[in-house]
Amino acid sequence: MTRFAVLASGRGSNLEALLDATAAPDVPGRVCVVASNRRRARALELATERGVPTAVLSHKGFAKRKAYDRALADLLAVYQPDWILLAGFMRVLTPTFLDAFEGRVLNIHPSLLPAFPGLHAQRQAIEAGASESGCTVHLVDRGTDTGPIVAQAVVPVLSGDTEDRLAGRILAAEHRLYPMVTRWVAEGWVTLDSGGVSFDLPEGASRRIPM
Ligand code: GRF
């Protein structure tokens, strides 16, 4: 059984989709802990409601990012996760954390990377006049949203879209894409070696899904 630690700072809608997906008996993966830097994150409540262990490590009180990341890595290690899933975790992770889980940290970002990395990706897409956008699950490296892409879901940008409307459409796509990739990882269909990510997907599976 593949063990996933989920890191979330906020409302936790992706976490909820991941908890639903990993509760399915035919998925060989389980969320072993949900951790947050915010004590009041809704994500923690969702985990508790499902009987999943939670952990809180506030960033307040840590003078250096590196010290926080060391403490967070140590805290998660107790739960022996195979993979770390970032789901709206509002902190940039330093190499101190990433080295502890090398090549085993995934993130979901609300754009079709490499377009529109960083904050306000939906607003960036609208302002750029993009005709489509979507979301990307990628491995986390030392850059901002620059790691190897695992899969993407594409949605249209419609005329008259506001940032909120587009964000809602993308979020619905996120809730399909992240569980799909999590399943791939749990099944061992996505592997990493020195050459990068390789895929051994079942017939019909696509790394770019239209919505
Ligand atoms: C999502 O838009 C995700 O793409 C981004 O953070 C947001 C998290 O939302 N990384 P939620 O907390 O999962 O609802």
C-alpha cells in the first residue's frame, strides 16, 4: 500500500478529492497524514472527519525557512510516507525539505505549465487572453512550478470569464486530475530514475485530458 502525506494550508477541496479517491478499495494507496502550517485549515477538519491523522506545524516561531523545513520533514517522516502531495500548501519548500523526499513530492498548479507559474495563475491566463487553461500535476523541484510534468487537464477560457469563474472550472478539473495521478503513482505506473520521470500507463490513459 503506497502511503501519501498531504500538505494543505486552506479549504482542502483537493485533499477531499484525494481522500475520496484513496478510500476506494481498488486503489493501492492511502493518506497516512494530513499536515498543515495553519491550525485552522479546513483541510485538517476534513481529515479528522475521515479518521486520518493530522499534524500541525506553525511556521511562526521559526526564524529561518530552512529550520521550519527540517522540522516539517522530521514530523512527516514519523508517518513513513512514500510520497508527499502538496494540495494548496502555501509555503515555498526549500531543498532542506525536498532533499528529504527526493523526487517524491507532487504539486497541483492551476494552469497549463509552463504557462502562468506562480501566484494568481487564473488571473494571468485571463489577462494574457489565453483561449484555454487548466491544471498541471508536476514533481516539485527547486524552482517555482518548474518540475517535470506528470499530467494536465485542459479547460476552455470562455469570453466574459472572471477570475473566479475560470478558477471554479479549473478546480473541477483539479479534482479529477490529482486523484488520477495519485492512483498512477500508487499503482507504480509513474517512476523516477536518473533519466527523469517515466510512465508505464495502461492502454487508453492519457497525460493530457480534456474536460
Ligand atoms: C488549488 O487551486 C491548487 O491548484 C493550488 O491551491 C489551490 C488549493 O485549493 N495549488 P484547495 O485547498 O485544494 O481547495
